[in-house]
Amino acid sequence: MLVAVSDLFFTVKILDAAKRSHMQAEMVKTTEELVEKAKSGPALIIFDLNFEAMEPVKMIADLKKQTETKDTGIIAFVSHVQADLKREANDAGCDMVLARSAFSQNLDQILRRYSGVV
């Protein structure tokens, strides 16, 4: 799993949930790093839609156009008041866009779905 998140709170939360789900999480901080590592076919990519340096909406659209990554699951989270950004991510091909609180609350269940751990 690749994780494009700048918020330290969510980084720790995702890493802890990944351990519980027996998934390996790799943090990426640049678009170049994300593109390169995504070629290896991770089960999941998580985006913080507010990580502006990563250009998440553009990256989601680009990843969904690439043969190697078009089937990779992409989940994103955003503040519940940013409905326009949520819609943009959905239009770009994001598989699931959640409010920050819903993402946080359902993280273990989401990761179990992608890890194959019941």
C-alpha cells in the first residue's frame, strides 16, 4: 500500500491500522516517487486530498489512465465541507472518497478489505 498523506496524525493512524491488517504501508512524499512505486502494483493507494504538493486529483486521474495502475484501489479522504474537492476526486476515478472522520472511523475495515485479512 502506498500512502500520500502529509498530516502526521493520519500517517500514524494509517501505519498502525496497516500493521493490524498485515499490510505493508509505504509513505510517499512526491509525485515522482508515487508514480515510480505505483508501477509495482500495490493493492491500495491512499490520498489526503489536501496534500496539495502531491496534486492528488491530477495524480488519481493519471494513475487510473495507466495500464499498470488502472486497477489499483484508490481511497482518498477530505474535510466534510469540501464537497467540490470530493466530487473532483470521484470524477478523476477515485474508488472511494470519505470525510476525514469516516475514513478514520472505518480505516481498519477498509484495510482488511484490501489486505484479504478477515
